Amino acid sequence: MNLVKKVALTNHCDDRGSLAVIEAGKDIPFQIKRIYYIYGTKHNLARGFHAHKTLKQLFVCVSGACTVKIDDGKTSNDIRLDSPSEGVLLDRPLWREMRNFTEDCVLLVLASEGYDESDYLRNYEEFLDYVK
Ligand code: TYD
């Protein structure tokens, strides 16, 4: 089973360059309450290692590339994010690990809720128990 939900963003490309659009409720199935981005990540380091109970997120690698591992407790898939013209939707409790960041990687994350530590599952066993 492929857990990766790719979202093709509308890209307006002309001879000046490209403009990608993400509209809440239209391109993604949630309202955006928070935006953050991960950058300056060392190539040999990994991040993430958690899931969310209710948070929905869209990941877009707006510069460079990184690999995201997505795991639902039964299956796991790796996806290389290397294009600012598409995103990946994480819309249910999915364990994620990000690695193999290029030096210029900027991983943009749009989130459905504000930061709430109680929504995190930071322990893999706890995550497996939550999704079973
Ligand atoms: P962390 O969850 O460790 O990042 P990653 O998923 O990439 O491994 O977050 C790093 C720090 O940033 C941690 O101290 C929590 C803080 N943080 C916020 O304060 N607000 C946020 O919206 C996010 C995503 C993280």
C-alpha cells in the first residue's frame, strides 16, 4: 500500500519563472493555522521521529531535496521530495522521519493547528498502540 498522498500544486509558469499556489480548502483539505519550515539541516542528520494524533500537514520541499519516510504502523514508504511544484499530505496519524537533506533544503510545512505538544506521539511503541 502506498501511503504517500501527493498533491500537485497549481503552477503558473511563464518566461519570468514559476509561481506555485496552495489555497486552503481548495488545494488542501484543511485551513492553515501554522506555517513553519526546516532549513540548514545537516546532511547526515535525521529529524521528525514522531506522529500526530489529529494534526494535518502538507510538506513541500521549496528548495533542495530531502527524503521523508511515512509509516502508518503497518507499511512504510519513502518519498524523495525534490520539487517545489508538489506537496505530500499527511492527514492522519503517520510516523514520519526526514533524512538525506541537501544543504539548500527548505522543507515548508503547512499545518491545520497551532503547536500543541499533547498532539505529538514521540515514541514509536506509543504510536503503534495509538493506531492499532
Ligand atoms: P521538533 O519537533 O523536534 O522538530 P522535528 O520534527 O523536525 O524533529 O521541533 C524542534 C523544536 O521546535 C522543539 O523544541 C519544538 C519547537 N517547535 C515549536 O516551538 N513550534 C512548532 O510549530 C514546531 C514544529 C516546533
